Amino acid sequence: MNKKTLAVWLATAMLAACGGSGDNNDNGTSAAGEPADKYVGTWDAPCYSEDGLSANATIVLTKGGAHSVSGTSTLRVFNNTSCSGNPVASQDFPANITIDGTTQASGKTADKVTETSLGESGKELLYVDGNRLFASQEGSALDGQGYPTQLDLATVQGIRR
């Protein structure tokens, strides 16, 4: 897995694996039902494998306001294709997500989000279904504001702990 692939995967993992518990929030400072509430907590990104290496991530997010979460993504790289054993490298990265609104995509009401990681920002769709998180379909057409228009409902991007 080359560094560019790893960086792209990390950015995707930070977007796709963000999410959280169904509780009101972890810091007790706001009312239930705000858009950011469903992303507060700890989520695990599934194993990604390429070129004989694999990586996974754990993202811990706290609520910054009604429409924002921030936290840390811990990326782990393994010298095998199954994310098993001890990682050969592990690094923490900041994760910041702002919920910009909602849209209909793939028959679901998805959040339009702006994610900032690794010094770059990107637009994405996120959809939480119970303890599973889904993200935009790769290569999806973009709307007039630059958000993808389709969800990838076949691939779970994050699992809530």
C-alpha cells in the first residue's frame, strides 16, 4: 500500500467511519435530536487491504455543536491482508465533520457533510442505519453544490461499538 493510497484510504475512513451511539450525546451539553448526535461516539472502520498490507481505523468523535463533531482517527497498518496481529504502524489524525444539511439519495435521507482531514476538505454523504454507517457511492455524480448524489448501501463503512 503506497503512501498516496494510504492517505486516500484514511480520508475515506475518517469520513465513512465517523458515527456514534444513539445516546443524546457524550458531554451532556445539548438536547437530543440534533443532527450531530448520531455521529458522537466510537466507530470502527473495516479492514482495507492492498499490496499485501492492510489497515483499519477507530474514530472517536465528540460533539462540537448541533451540526459538528470532531475527534481523533487512529489508523493502524498491518503487514498482512487481514488486519490481524500487531500493527506495524499506528498514527492518530484529527477528524472534523460539519453537517451542512440533508438530501434524498438512494431512497434514504442522507446528511450532506464537509469533512476536513489531512489538511484537505471534501464533501460527502453519510447515512446511519442502526449501528452501521454508509457513505457516498464512489464516482457518484455531484449535485450543484458539489455533494455526491448516491449512497453506497452495499458497503458498510463503519460499525458502531
